[in-house]
Amino acid sequence: MAHPKEINFSIHEYDKDGEGMDSGVFLHFGTARVKAAETLKDFREIVRHFEDMVEEIERNYPDA
């Protein structure tokens, strides 16, 4: 698993000629890449959802 500070991002996907292939926010976990959201607005919602998940974990699984 990637160390948290080793998680990177990219915006949009391009082919070898620099032509756009897919738009969105991508997260890179080592060699794995995941399309996280279509837009920055959507990505912000995902981040808020992760924050809610952290709160739930802290509340229900304090030993995690």
C-alpha cells in the first residue's frame, strides 16, 4: 500500500501525442491509477465523504 504522502494526482488523461482522452481527477497509488471524479466539484464531495468516513471510524472503531 502506498504511503499517504506517496498518493499523487493528475488532471485529465492524455495520449502520447498530448491529445485529451479522458477528463477528470485521477489519484495515483504507486502504480495503480483511479479516476476519482469527473470534476473538481465532484472531487470535493468525495473528500467530504472521506472526512465523514474518518469520523465514523473514530466513533465506532477507536482501535483502528
